[in-house]
Amino acid sequence: MQFDLLLKGGRLIDPAAGLDALRDVAIANGRVAAVDADIPADSAAQIVDAAGCIVTPGLVDLHSHVYWGGTSLGVDADRLAAKSGTTTFIDAGSAGAGNFLGFRRHVMERSKVRILAYVNISFAGIFGFSQTVSVGECSDLRLCEPREVVAAVREHRDVVVGVKVRSGKHAGGTSGIAPVDLALEAADQAGLPLMAHIDEPPPGRSEVLPRLRKGDILTHCFRPFPNAPVFASGAVRPDMRLARERGVIFDIGHGMGSFDFAVA
């Protein structure tokens, strides 16, 4: 047989190739070997009828928490990969400089899928977050040391894609805007983007947004009030438009919370 596997009759969506059409996809030796409108069925050892299905390159999850076993909110990336079609998970700051090596050795390097990560500005990462426990990792600014983050980035540059900060009443207590400024300092020194999370004021959206640079990410962008991106009327707030024009990236980051259907 020429091919090991043939996905037949599916809707192939390949953004890199600008393709959205019915195509057959043939696999040989674990790699895509052919893409065509009609690949003969007798050329493959196994046929999968993909009619009515979307066939796409592996998806990238921009905002995940996969420090499984190391943090209470971590999930097992390998268990989710096949059913979600995700082949790359980007962890959004589960680990900080103090435990990033453990995250790498015990999760990232053992995973069958590709895992990249943002390093949390907090030395311990997101250590106290569950349904019943909520201890903000930035509530004590002694944990937020840019030099430690920069050192961790240098050590793990091949898997680190940015710096993460969670700010607000829950994540930062009375720290205000300081965690954001410290995270920006670390991101600037490391030459990487910042992903910023805002929960409830302080700080407010109006304090965080102007600080974000081109390429930085505002996650949980469809938050409920008071940090919602829209007015009660539904009109988009001017500072959101200005940030978008400046090149700030908006991440939905929907999951267990931090998302409002009415706002979206």
C-alpha cells in the first residue's frame, strides 16, 4: 500500500495554504503524504470516511493550564489532545520562575503533544486557586521579582513564549497595578510579549490597557462588568478600540469563568 491512512471526503481547512474545500488527505509514516480532490481508496491500508467532518492541521490552544498535578487548575494535555484536535497547548502562566523547571521536567517533556508556556510574574505561579481556595499569587509583591522571571526565560527560552500576569482584587489583593508594571518590566527585559489577566478592580481595565504594547495580549477580553469591553448599551469602549489599533491582541480565554455571554 502507498499510504497507511486515508481521510476521505472531509472538508479540509488549512489556513496556511488558504484552503477550504473538500479534499482527501493521505498519511504515510506518520506524516501527510498527499492532498487531493480524489485519492484512490485502494492506495491506503486504512480508510476513514470523513464526510461531514472538518479536517484541519493540529489546533493551537493559546490559553490553557496544563501543569497537571502541580496546580489545582491543571489538566492533562495528552488526554484532551485527540478529542479536541489540539496538538500544541500554550500554558498561560501556571508556573513561575520557582517551579518552572518542575513543570518542564514532569509535564512538558513527558507529554506526547507540544507544550509551550508563559512564565508567571509570581515566583510560585498560580498556586492557590480552586473552587474553595483563592489566594492571589500577586497579593504579596515579594513574589513578583522580574529578575527571577528573566533568568527563567533565559534557561527555558526554547519553550517560553511570554510573561503572564494576573491582576485584580482576587489575583493581586491590594497590590493594584504594581504586578502589571513588574510583569511588563520582565517582559521588556526578556524581549517577550505580556499576557495580562484582569479580574475585578483594582486595577481597572482603563489602567491596564494603556500599558500594553503591540503584541501584548489582553486575555479574558469578554469579561463581565465592571471590566467589560463594552458599555451597558453594547457599544465597544473607546480604550478597547485604541488598544486594538495599537496592536494589542485580544484573547477570549473562556473556560470556567472570566467570560460573559451577554458581553460577547
